[in-house]
Amino acid sequence: MKTVTLDILNDKAMNLLKELELLKLVRVRRQTSTGKELKKDLIAKYKGAMTPQSKDEIDRQLQDLRNEWE
């Protein structure tokens, strides 16, 4: 089985896909959210996940991580 993504440009194409689905040649999955909605969901999910840190604190943490590899 292969998966492809299609942009439907005409309603006739959607009708053809429905007919192919009835013949059990393809399976049509309707996308529930658009790219913009998905982006908003991800922003909401991770908003506030990281606490603000000073540049010096970040530099110190990076240096500590680098030293662990030596």
C-alpha cells in the first residue's frame, strides 16, 4: 500500500475518488485540520514549555553539556 496526498481542484475529482473507494480500489481519508490549524495546536501545546533564561545561564548549561563529552 502507498500513501499519497492530493489537492482536490475540482469537485468532479472528489466524486471520482468516492467511486474508486466504492470499488475498494482506494481509501479516502478526510483531513480534519488544515496546516494553519495544526500549527496553532502545536503552539498551544508547547507554549510556556520552556522557562525564560538569561544568556549567561544558557551558556553555562551548554558548557556543562560539552564538558560531559570530554
